Amino acid sequence: MNSTPKTSPEPQHLSALVLGVCALCLAAGQVYGQSDSVTMLQIFETPWNVIEHRVPDAWIIGYDELWVPPPGQAEFAGGSVGYDVYDRFDLGSPGQNTRYGTLDFATSLTAAVEQSGLFIYADTVLNHNAFADLYTPDFPESGGYPGFVLSWPGYPFGDFHDYWAGGTQQERVAGLIDIAQEVDIELIRNPVDPDDPANIPPGTASWNGRTANLPDPLNAALYPDLDLPGETYTNPVTGNTFTRYPFNINNPLAGDPVPENVTGLLLRYGQWLTEVIGFDGYRVDAAKHIPTWFFDDFWDDAVHATGRIALDGERLTPFSFGEILDGSHAALLPYIRKNDFSNRDALDFPLFFPLRDNLTFVSSINSWYDIKDHSIDVADDGFVNGSIGVKFVHSHDNGGAQLDNVAFAYTLLLPGRTVVYINGEQYGPAGDFPRPGRGDALGGVFGDTLTTLVGLAHSHGRGYFFERWIDQHTYVYERDNSLLVGLSSDNSDGYSTVTVDSNFEPGAKLVELTGHAGDAVIDPSGLVDDVVTVAADRRVTLTIPHNTTGGNSHNSGYVVYGPAAPQGTLTIEGKSSTIPAEDPGQNPDLATVVRTRLAEIDVVSDPQFTVVLQSDPVVLPDGSADPEAGGDNAVLRINNGVDVTGDGFISTDPDNRVVYAYQQFVTKRSPLATGGDGEYRQDIDTSLLPEGMNYINVRAFRQRSSGPAIYTDFRRAVYVDLQGPEINVDLPEITYNGVSLLTLPFFTFDVTALDDTADEVHIFVNQPDGTDLLPLVDPSNALTQVDRYSFEKTQYGLPHGNLRIDMLALEISGNWSQTTLNWIVNLNNPGDMDRSGVLTADDVCGFYAQLGLAEGDPGYDDKAD
């Protein structure tokens, strides 16, 4: 049947480059027009360095955001996903890694994500710690959890609820000890000065090799610096006016420890995750079990304007989205607050459950009537406009719809956020927790079903929502004058054909964009049109395949039609080489596929290069030309916004998602649709870009007289390589006449990468001057990477006498740098400082010189001999 539901209000079409950018926005922070489709990749069971390795792929596919697991140290350390929190502030160090790596690997990942222009959210546990409690042997004596007390006068369970308490906000979820946010015990919870009487009591014994709450000068880095200027804000909902001080990024140890209660610790942790570690927001675990006052009265204040700095100079407000495991709108709404101050949302369980229960392999129980209007999105204003709710089909916790391709086609192209979940299986095959994800989420050998849908959300996912058809098994909606999405929940053989209203111009030709038309499995009868023409009355006829062919379910009962987007080729003129995509090999498992980068990387090592887009005339599958698809403009963006033309940016407002951080081409701009040759060129001074990975995006727009922007993003990862990798080698403690001196035949070499470009370091001993070391590189002379910027190797068999050490640092580009060290090894007599062969007064003087003593100092020559 035709449907005339309550829809979004008619859009006002905006002109020029900002077509489709809605004037209304979701909230302060990294926000999007209400009509935008936004895609989030949830990637779990994958270490930080592997995720960083795949950032170019996620960016090229068109994901907007990443969601990663809890970053802190878990009770079961490397054996746990991270929800059993032991120490939130411990992100790992060499030899004490978390499951995902170290602090340096985590901050390197967040920096890479910001460089690409994507956003990254940390799973954040504010409801509970781990399983150990007051009755766990040796745990209380060890100090318990860092920053928490297990008991306190007047509070028998300290910072936690009664272990046997019931009720949603006091029970132990999955046996995990529940934090009592209302408890007010004021302590310095990450102590620095051992003599401060306000310190949390320190541990006096060890539990599983851990002792908590010992004073440590390095803990100062976990506190804001009260000597820096504070910012004063007023929360418009609560009326609370407060001054918040920042962390000192340039001098971390200038932080000032102050007494706080347990809620204060959690708020400080949230601010630290964004300001210091570089996350852009938080997925709040078990938010249903946390009282709403915690978020309303404290959390929003603590994290407001603590995110990355936008091009307009404003700090973004991080995005929070909570897990409220409930299918009712009434349960979720109290946890959602989105305005110019707060940026807090919730996972869309009210939509998840109907998707799971109505997109099954059993057609008779499926019904689109039981899916539509269930999303939390409609609960605030009655419109399907993406204003609230984070949609998902399945997750690490929850198995989802059996017809999950159909579910993704439905959710990804709707307004608002949708999550795609992949379990990287880097620690073994997925089980009940975390659950298996979609192996094709990043493309590759497992197919392109999801990456195609993500790409369509990116290129066409704008415009208001209009429901165009609904019956039990068929659903059609339009993104205003941009997309028609036809979906089937029928798991039998066959097709459904419907004729629907639309806002497309009469005579417009719409292309089937998923590749389902004519597909041998999905459309074996060839009934799905690859091009449909809008009738004079603006109606469109769609033929939608069911989800089964020949009795075998293909789970792809959907079509997506829209105007063709520009086509062409992006090249980097002046590149020195291209690092090819990696090969996962024959029949790889999922873990191998997740580790395999698919993006090519162009290497630029000259002072100048040129970005060139050659757009092509577009011919539709029916043989007709589509001159508007040739495009009437293309714009350039590098990284998160680098001015390479000198003419500034089209928009520095992060709410303007279509052209934020983009620039017009200056060297040449010749659009096809306005009579040009379709070439766009921009000469770029390479020194304007940082060494290492850079992200170049050319956005080519379809010519449109009305409707939201439709564009193609042409993207290349570019590795800038103007100089070799810079490293530093730690020297021995003993020197003689300015030369490093070893007295043993071995030494542990510690090497630090001074930039983030060194990928390998190799050591060579006593090679003749002028030796070409590159052919000698092999695993036997490689240092072990012990941290993101640290390499280490103990070299044995060092010979007596003069010692030459060569360190060769390599980049992924093939560039390298050589550091040569000339040392002395004295194995015959360690006291023979000058290597004369005999012990003399000169050796004694040399020894004292190592101690920093000079003649005449007390203790230099007590016997005056």
C-alpha cells in the first residue's frame, strides 16, 4: 500500500556548495545536519597499532567515526576485553601492556584518526570496576583498585554499593563491583606527594603482582594544571556555572592533585580521555545502571568543550552515547541531552529489537509495520531526522537480524548515526563475548556489501526522510531528491514491484547503485532495472528482489536508486613511488584480513607535488549520457584542514559537513558540466604537510538545481617523506674523554623514534666505513619494537677495543637514516679508564670524573696521595 506518514518538514534547498547542509544540527560538538547519514565503525579485539594501520582504509571506504574498546588496564590484564576495569588511567606501558597495547600506541592511534578527519570514541566504563572486592584474599591489603577505597568510616563498602544490593542502579552487573557515584569521600585518589595527609591509603602488599595507590610523582600528569587559565561556563539546563581547568599538555607534571570523591575521579577521567589521550567521545557502558543525575548535573559539565579544536578556533564537545538496554523510548530519553552545551545520546535499542525480530529467515513473522517508527529518533520531535539515537544491527554484546544485509541497507541510509561492527579476532576466533562481527566491514576478500552501503551513505545520504511505501514485506523510503531505498523482508524466491511517489524531477534518471540489477544470484531473472525514469507525475516503479534465489538465502533483498555521482581519476603528480596494497594471501582467515591494508599509499619526497582530478563524462547503464554527473565543481581537503592554496577554507564551521576544511582549486578548475575539460589541479608545497601519512580528498559535486549535495570523494593516502626517520640512541653511563665506554661484552640498546616515521631499526657492529648496510638488513639484526616509538635489543659478543655501531632506521616508504656511534669496549681491566694497559693515577682521575668530582672536592683525594 502507499503510505503518507508523518515526515520531516519540507527542506529549503541551499545554494552552491552547501546544498544539503541542514541549518538544524544535532548538538554541539562533532555534529551533522539532521538529514545526514553518519557511519561509525565499531572495531573490537584488535590492538591499537593494527587499527592505526587500517585508518587509511576506513577513511577511503567512507566511515565517519570509530568506536574502540575500553582502553584501561583490566583485572585480567591482556586476557580481558576491558570491561572488568582495574585502573582506568593505566593505558599500558612496555612489559605491562593492556590487551590493545600501551599509552603511546593509543595516543598514536587517536592522532592518526584526527589527522584523517575521522572521529574516535572510547568505550568508557563509569558504572563499575572489576570482580575483586573487600572479600577477595589479599586484595584489600594491596590497596584495592587504584583511586578507590573498598571501605571507609561510615561507608562499609567504600566507593561501592553493598555487594548484595539489588535494583537497576546498585546491582552488580555480570558480577562486576558497582560504583556508588553518590558516595562523598574526599581523597587525593592518584597521590603524588607521599606526605600529603589527604592521600588515599596506599597498599601494603601485592595482589597478582599489583600494589595500588602508592604515591608517584608521575601521577601529577593525571590532573589538570590549576595555574593555567580556567574556562568558565554555564550549563543552560541546570544553570550551574563552573570554572574548569585544562590539563597541561606541554608540561604534564604540572598537574595539581586535589581531593575529590569518586564521581570527581570519573569526571576527571572523562576530561583526561579527550584532552590528553585524544579521544573524541565516549560510548558509556551500562549507562542504564548509572543515575541520570550523574550525567545531567556533572558529566555534561566535565566534558563540555574538551574535544579537538576546530578550524574556527572552538573546542568541540565530545559525543557521548550510552548503553541503556531497554526497548522503550521512556527508558532512553532521560539519558539523552543534545543542545548547544550537551552532546549526549543513546544506542537505539528500541529499533534494534524490532530489526532482530522482524528481519528473520521466517517470512511469516516478519513485518515492516513492527519496525517503522520504533526508533528512538522519533521520540523527541516525531520525525525520522537523525536528531537522536545511534542505530545498530548487532554488536559485541548483541546478536542481530538474520537478514542483516537488509537491516544495514535500512539503517545506514537513514538520517543519523549507524554502527557497523567488526570483531578483528586478533586474539582468537570470536565466541559468545565479544560476539562475531561483519568480516566485510573493511572490505577485502569477504566482499563489498557493507562498504558499498557505507559509500552510498557518504555520497548520497543527505536530505529529509519520506516514507513512500509499506506493506508487511516491502518498505520504500526516500532521502529527499537523493535516494530511493527499496527493502524486502520476504525470504522466499521472487520479487515485489511497487510504484511510489517521489520528489525527483520528472524525467530524471535514477541508477541502481548497489550492483544488484542483473546480479546472477540476487537478480537471476534480470527484473531489477539498472536505470529507472521518473514519470511526469514524479512516480517511480521499483522492482525489489526477495532474499532467496532457488531456495538459498542471499540476504540481499534491497535496491537503492539515485542520481549518478561524478566519475574520474585522482592522481598525485610528482610522487616518487607508491606503496602497494598488502596481500592477505590465499584463503586468509579473518584475523589476517583485518591486519591487511588495502589502500595504496603514494610517496612524495620532492618539494612540490600536484593533486590532479580528471573527471569523466558519465554514461548511464542504459547508454544515455548524464552531463550533470560530470560535475560543476570539485574541492580539496588535506587532513583535518591544511591551507595549501593560501586562499583559506570554504567553511571553518564543523557543522557544515559538506565543505568543512575544504578549499577551492586554484591552479586549475575546469568543470565538465559548465563546458570545461573536467580537470582540476592544485600545486602543493610539500613542506606544508607533516612527515608521514597524510590524507588527500577531492570532493566532486554533481550539478544540481535543487536537492541536497550528491558527490564522489576521490581519496588517496599520501606519505610525505622529505627526510629520513629521526632516532635517538641511549648512551652508556660511563664515558672517557667524551667517548662512551663499555666494560662488558654486551649492551642493551634503547632507541627512540623522534618522529612517528621509523618503522624498523637494525643494528650493525664494526662494519667497515662505506659499507652499504641496506642489503644486510634481516630479522637477526632487527631491534624489537617495545612501544610505539621505542625499539630495544641486547647485543652480545661485543669485542674488546674500538667499537663502531651503526643504527639503520627504516620507514614504510623505503627511506632510511643511518646513525653511527664510535665507542670503546674495555674487557681486560674495567678500571683502565684510558686503556693504557696498566692502572695509573690517570685512571683514578678518570673514574672520579665519571662521578662528577674534581680535584679539591671533598672525597676526591682523602689521603692526599
